[in-house]
Amino acid sequence: MEKTAASASYKNLLSTFNEHLTEQHHRHLWLFLYSSRHAQPHLHRFSNQKEIDLEESNRLIDDTFCLLGKFAVDGRDLGNFVEDGLAAALHEFCFGIAYALHRKIGRDGFIDPRFESQLDRFLNFFDSLTSKEMRFVAELHELTHRYGFPITELWMPLADTLELSELFTEQSPKTEESKFLFPSLVFPKKGNHPKGVQISTTYSRPEIDENWDLAIFVKKNDKVSHIKKIVEQVWKREGKQNVGDAKSHVIALYVDRKTCSISHALSILRLQVDQLSDYTNGFIFTPTIAFGEYDFQTKKEMHKKLSSSVDRLKLSEGSLSKRREINKSNVRRSIGLYLWDRYYIVEDSDSPISKKSLIVKVIDELKSKSSKVFDFYPGNFNGDIDGPGTGKFGGKAESHEKVIREMELDLNLTECCVKNFEYLTPSDAKNDGKQNRKI
């Protein structure tokens, strides 16, 4: 991952931070929507894998409620767990117990400051559970880790995706974005943590059971620049190498140099040091535009923390790169998901219909309901006249065919994202199609 330039102005850094944060929020939204369709028991007929059925999902929800009741049985107020109703309490509790178990066994260094204050309570709660109940906790953790969201929340009723397209095009009267809550309980998705790196800290010492050939140990007051020089010196040496003091470290990185580059390992090291420093000091950095009000030393520290925050965002999302313009991406993805819902849920229950016939049907509906969505497709569907035009089909007919082809691509992308319960790009979907044709 390319490190954010330390010399960039604070204003530019703040703009970059907000840009990446916005993209991350929307990425999480779409990942949640795709994952919810993969996780829904009544939609498993579209999956080739053996998944949890409706009866088992209902059992898991009932058992989670039972554990939630046991968690609160000592009479203490549930605090945040009851602010937004019973459903929100269930999802936060599911996330909380999955988080507590993950802090014991996870190797990705994940820390959620919101749940750290309750971590001891959850861990003490585990001591009161039977072995059967702990197996259930492990099951909840596995499902939450698999998808990256509380499994109980993924099993909730699906949102109306056509309303999402109206929101992003502002075709309808301004809808509050809070109606489509961006997921706030985001868990590290299994397989998405940095490849070739296992992380252990003072607060989380999981079993290191994957291959490694370089261990980097960092003490509390070690300078990252000093550690970096030693890592660079030993990186190409054969055999297992140790850097730092293994007996008194606060952070340890176990690196497999065959699958991890030196730049990636050093980026993870620096960000782990920054994160642990913030956590230890009880300080969560909140970017502010009031930069000019502070003295030089404070400005320097703010700049450093903002730079680190930008890099953390890039790292957590796999070095987010600019793809489609974000609003265009949102509109096109919402149409793709709407088509998916119509094809696999609504139309599937009636007489069979081809995908192209469905798309033509939806285009006719959108002309009167949400015509502004066509502004996000190639051509000039809303502006073309019925004249002969220069294309094969004439003016509107040519634009109509363009929109049909593009909506077919949107539906294909959605099918790929739901199948893999992953946020994928159009090029990812194209490559996935090529792989499937080879099989």
C-alpha cells in the first residue's frame, strides 16, 4: 500500500479522508445488501452450497435472544443495547459476543473502540456459559466473521432497492439517508485480513498457526523508523528471522515473506503501532476543519494522525481505488439489485420470464417512476427524439438498446456479488464470467 505523503497539506488530507470514508460507507452498504441476499434462508435455492435453512436460522435467533436475556439477568442496564429497540439490541449483542471471541482468537489485530469498554464484561460472561452455549457463541462468531456483519441483522427483511435508486438520483423528494442506515456494525470479513501477516498484541494474543518466516516484535517506546531499518536488512535473509525483543513486546507481526511484500508488512506495522497508541491512550482521532486554531505542535500531531487515519482506511478496504464516480456506482448498483430482486424473488413466483424481457419491462416502469436513472447510462435516453438518428436503431431505439445492454451488465454484476457475498467491480464480474466459461 502506498503510504500517504506526510507533506500533503492538512486540507488536502482531510478531503482525501472524507472521500475514502464516504466510499467506505457506501461500499459497506452494498456489501451488506449483497450479503443479506446470500444469507437469507429462503433464497438458498440460488446457491450451490449447503447453507443454513430457515428452521436453523430461527433456532439461532431464539438462542441469541436467550443469551441476551442471560447477559442482562444480573439487573444491570443494557445501555446501548436498548436504545434503538429489541432488534437493534439483538444485533449489537450478536456483534458484541462475536467481537469478544474474535479478540481472543483472531489474528488480524481488529479493534472496535465502541465495544472495548464492554470487552471484559463479555469475556466474564463467557465464563458463566456451558460448553454447549460456548459452541453456539462460536457458531455466531463464525457466521458473523464469514459475512462481515452480525448474522442476525443479515436475516432481517430486505430493503426496497428501487427506493435506493430514487435516493441516489434525488428523483423523489429528498429522502433521509438514515432511512437506509449504513451498516454501523462492521466485522472483519473472513479472508479479507492482510495476506501473509498474523498479528498479536498486548490485548489480543491469538494462536499463531499459519506459516511465517519473519517475526517483528515492537516494544512500547520503539521507533517505527528504527524497526523498519532492521526489517529491510533481514528481509532477504533465508530461514526464520526475528526482529526486536520477543519477551517484552506490545505488538508482534508474524510475516510470511512468500505471500507478503516488505512495503505491505511495514505499512501494517506502522498502522498497528498508531492504532495501539490511540487505543492505549484512550484517544480516538476525530478530524476537524478548525486546523488553524491550534499551535504548531498540536497541528503537527493532528496532521500525523490524519495521515495515519487515511492509510488505515486504505488498508482496511484493500487500498480503495477510484472506480466509477460514486453516485453513478450507487445508481447502477441499485438498479442491478432491483433487477435481481425482481428476477429471483418477485418474478420467480409467477410465470418464467427471461432476463432481457424483465429489463425491458423495468425500463418501461422507470420511464414514469424514476426516469432520472437513465442519466447514469450511456447515450441520451431521456433527451433523444424519435428521429432517424445515425445508429442501427435510430434515435430512441438505439439509446434503448444501449440501456438494455448496460442493465444486463448491472444484473450480471449483482449476480456475481450475491453469489460471492462480496463487493466486486464490473471488471471482477467480467473475469468471474470468463472463469465460469472455462469450467
